[in-house]
Amino acid sequence: MSRPWPDTGTGTGTGWDPVRLADLAQRHGTPVHVLDAGRLDRATAHLLEVLGGLGRPARAYYSVKTNYLPYLMRRLAAHGLGADVVSGYEMEAALAAGFDPAAMVFNGPVKTDGELAAAVRHGVRVNIDGEQEIEALEAVAARTGQPVEVGIRISPGLPVSTSADPSYRAQAERAAARTRFGWPAGSPQLAALVDRIDASPHLALGAVHAHLSSQIVHEDLMLTALDRVLDEAAKLHARFGLTEVNIGGGFGVPGIRRPRTGPEGALAALRGEAPFPEEEPFLDIARLLPELDGRMRLRGLDGVALACEPGRWLVSDVMAMVTRVMSRKELPEARWLILDAGNHVTPWSGTGEVHRLTPIGRRYSAVNSTWSVAGPLCYENDVHAAATELPEDVRAGDLLCLHDTGAYSLGRSNNFIRTRAAVVAVDGDAEQLVWGAETGADVFALADPDPAGPADPAAPSGPDPAPGTP
């Protein structure tokens, strides 16, 4: 049996207006993302209120990879947020959206020499995640004659997710210990990297960076892992005088659920056995960030800024997708609803996350049935839900709202078989098309043009006929 869903994502918004969603779908077609600017403003205000109450320098860098929609980024920049970018084009997009380069950080495991040079030129801080970055930054700094302040990424090596399934816990522990991101806390490799930066006449270590995972909902595990990062930060602060400790993002939201099942749980499901019990805790930043502030003070990090990189937490429930039921299919082993929104526009829905689906557009039966829900792609894994509760009388032509599509949908969408969807922003009574629906021509816009020009539809399409053939 499915568990009840909360009414909102971050807890700062209100429910979607089903009448308005249906009206937008009628005028813009489906599938279509709808962005609620009011939700974004409320989530941002709540975050800034929590940071402002810490009694220390504190800042938030919006994780651009989560959703790079220019309309959304411009609004966040206007609120005074910084930006976390992980590629050169994200840096360019963030600058174009109005983010202050002095309030930007450049993260990620790969940064080209050209991207690093651009970061230094704009005054964007680089958090080092590869030794080769040091050489490139030294070369840039030597040319400019200006020292470059950098940060380093530290990995605590501890899991921040757990489950009643012991095989899942074992997988999580192994993944945390083997991560390719950053350098392990307390390791000789980290010590050698710090010494190398210290020996450079062109670089200055000013920040510690961490990013533990995604959709973190276990606050206790997150704090335990961050304790290791703070221990390293305290030692580095005594040596270098840090200006910032950046704990990254990954703050979980209640609007989506990720199955926490390992091999044992999967095998139990195949056998028809009872699943391992799953709890769904909620990570509250109004409790987490003050707790971290206190732990920093205990380590002598009083004057050091506390920074975070929220992405999903800010924008997950800011967008929802309106999709149409294209087919209702009753089969012996399953009852299917086929939608016009699939993995191409909501890549995570069903494959790694469970999103809420609610019917809109008309009155429905109070009797629910179990449905399997899929997208339109000719691809076996284009499934939103293997079994979910929806009204018994849902039929072709009806509209559904797929909730929490603000994170990792636009940037990760693709045109496999079908084209990408539009985004319509609503701000009070106003609405604006802020991202157009992709067309077939858009898909092939970068293709090498055929030098022979378009085919003549009247020309024969097969091989030349044999001589003498009429």
C-alpha cells in the first residue's frame, strides 16, 4: 500500500491549482512544465531567513546543474543568492543571469584549462577536485601576477543514507568509501595536496568544500559525516585562516522518494516476501544549519562563513508537469495508463525516484484502483510507476499532474524518440512561456546539411531499374 504524500515539497508553498493547470495545458499543449514563481520566492526567503539567523557570515550558492532555466536563475540572482557551477557553460549562463561572480564557486571533477582561466578572470572561486587543476591555476596566476584563493573538496567517507535492508547499508558504506570526489579526510593524499598548495607562491587556501550525496533525508548521518569535514577545517583554519566552510547541498525533499533497497530486498520482493520497512524522514534546514553553526563554534571556526549549495531543496516543487493520458490498456497481469510525458522529459521519474501523480481537469470517482503508469516511448523502462493508486475511472484524454519536476528535469531531458517539453512560468495572475517546446527541426539543427539538398518526393526511392524494364 502506498504511503500518504505531503501537500508540498519544501513546506513553503501551497497546493497546485488544478483548474489553472488544466487551463494551461489546454492553451500550451501537453506535456508541459509549469513553474510557480511564488513557490520559488517563498523557498528562497525561508532559506535566507535561516542563514541570516546564524549570527555568522553565511551564504547560499544555487546549484545550477539542478535547473539551468534562465528565468529561474535570474530570479534567484535577484534575491542575492550565489551560484555553484560545474562546467564552463554553466558559468557563462550564471553570469548572464546576473549572479555576482564574487558569489560563485566552480566545482566538479573536471575543469579544463580554459574554464579555469575564465574562472580566475571573472573572480569565481575554484574548489579544487583534481591535482592537475593546481598546475593550470598556477599558470594563470603567474600570468596575471595575482594570487588565486582556492578551496579543496574533502570527502568524509561515510554514508548519509541508510535502510532496514542490510545489503543496502553495505552498498552505501562501500560507495561512500570509494567515492571519486575530493580527498578522504585524514588521508596522506589530502595532506600532500594541502602542502602543495601551501608551497605555491600563486595559490592561497581559503575554503573547504564537501558535497555528500543527493536527496539526503537522514540528518543524523549527515551531521556525523560533516563532523569529519569540520575536524579537517579546524586544522586548516589554524594553519591558513579559512574564510569559508561549504557543506554542499543534497538536502532532501519530501515530494520525491528514492527506494532504499539492496540485493536482499530485491530478492525478497521477487519471492513475494514482506519488504523491509522504510521510513521517510524529513531533513529540516532550520534545524540542520543552526546545529552546524554550533559545531563550527566548538571547533574555533567562529568567524568562518558557513556556505551551502541548495538545488533540489529550492526548486523541486517549484515545477510540476501536466501530462495527458493517451491510452488506457487493460491486460491480464496489469492495468496500464500510457501518458504523453516519459523519461525524455522527466528522466528520474520512475527510474530512480517515485513522484506523486494526481488527476486534474474534471471530477473523478472516489474509488481508486492500482494502475501501472508509463510514458510514450518505445522503450521498456519508460515507466513512472509499476503500481500506484489513481481513480478507477481515469481514461484516455484525462490530465494528470506529475509533481516535483523542478530538479534534474530540464537539464537532463533528452530527445530520445520524442521532443523536449515547454516550460510556462506563472507569477500571480501573470504567465509567461520561458522555455519553448522543442520541434523536430530543433533536434536536427546541428546536423551537417545534405549537400544535395532536400530529397525530391517524386524521385524513385529504390535502385535503378534494369535496362529494358518499363
